[in-house]
Amino acid sequence: MSETETQEPVRLRDRIANGAFLALMGLARILPYERRVPLMGWFFAHVLGPLAGWRRRIRANLALACPDLPPAEIRRLTRAVPDNAGRSLAETYSGEQFTDRIHAADPLAGPGLPALEQAAAAGRPVILAAAHFGNYDAMRAALAGRGWPVGALYRPMNNEAFNRHYIPALNAISQPIFPRGRAGLAAMLRFLKGGGWLALGFDQFDDHGAELRFFGQPSKTVLTPAELALRYDALILPIAGVRQPDGLSFRVEVGEPVPHSDAATMMQALNDDLERLVRAHMEQWFWVHRRWKRRG
């Protein structure tokens, strides 16, 4: 039986949503790259963001984490945050146009870059602590452009129709990628044990995580990146694709390696580093996430 025959049937509403997305991307691809990316940013900022309730959620998160922000800055961020998300999606779906730009620029920089180069030379496994900041895929493309063995863990979308083109788009940027779940986890661990590099997110609420601090608030934080670094003696450091003022190019910032200690201390150091980065580029973190959930 073929792979297509074994796929789960797709719900009607998912087919409709996926069809609308493909139509939008099809129209966007008619435009040159330099116009396509800003157009998708505009659409997310002024159409999708308001319809999806993103502006309300951004305001709520900013009120909790940054209560002293001026109203004008809050208004700016309710548009700038979705704009960055739309640009990032357009870039991910631009395939070689995106990766070729990243490879040509070789935008890797920062105090942790020498440690990455040493790990590559030694064949040492690496945990790349990444966040929903700037464009996550800019980081993957930059590392792959150096020929370094970067893999990533991803969560398949709930919309199966969307997954059928989303996953190939991720694969086109760098490989391997591992789906969340038992089989994906086993393959991921084999890859890491063999000296691979793994990009792991750590900036979303994790109900089973440790209660650490982020923007001065208690924030349930996943410990897995630090636990894997300790188990496999892997280098662990923060990394982020920071969008530049032109809106199209990136600096891939490689942070200082996190010293091995205990998992909670290591992850708190990563939370602190991310907070510093977000405060410097407020519009580039995905403030839509429910990072600070409340019980009760």
C-alpha cells in the first residue's frame, strides 16, 4: 500500500483552511522575494493577526511581562509581532531563494561561534537552544550552509493537509528533522549520540517542566535540552536568527556556551539570555504564545 493510501483522511475544514493558505502562498510566489516577504508580513499584521485574536493575546502577555511599556509601543508590537511571523513563514516557503541568501551571507556570529567550530572539528554533539524568535529557520540554514550536522525536533501541525507541504518545506532547509513522538525521539537520540547537533525549543509553557523565571514571572520551562546535554556530554548554547533592520537579512547570534551544572540552573541561564535578546528586539519574539499560564 502506498504512503498516500495510508494517510489519514483530512477533515473538510482542514482542507478549506489549507486551500486558502496555498492560494495565498501561490499569489505571493508571483512576486519577487523582496516584495513577497514584506507582503506576507503585512497580511499577518493587518488581516490574520486581528482575525485570530493575536493582538489581544499580545497585549495580555505584555501587560504581565512588561507592565511599564508605553501604549504606543504596545500598539506597535501588536502589529510588528505578527509581521515577523508572516515574514518568517514566507521565507520558509521560499525554498532555495531563502537558503541561498543565508548561505551566501554566512551570518553566523557571536561569542559562542568558536565553541561551535571546535565542536564541529571534534565531532562533539551539540544542543542548540532555540526560541520562537526572529526566524528559527535562518539559524538552521546558516548552520547547514557551513556543512554542520544540524537536526531539529518539530511538532506536526494538527491540520494533516498542511503537514503534507509544511514538512517538505522544513526538510528543504536542513535535515534531518524529527517529529515529536516515540519513533522521532528514538531517532533523535541516535543522531545526537552519534555526534549530531540538535536544535531544541525551550520558550513555550511545559506543564511538566520546572518552575523557573522569565521576565520576572514564574514560567514552567522544559528541562530536556539541559538534561540531554548532561547525558551525552554535549555542548549547549543559545542561538537565534535575528532579523536585521532591512526586514530581509539576518545575523545568526551564537551565545556563550552554558556551563554544565544541574538542568534547572542551565535552563534558567537560557531563559535569562533569551530575555536579554527579546528586550533588545521586542517585536521578534512570538508574544502570542501562552508562556505564562495560570492555574485555577
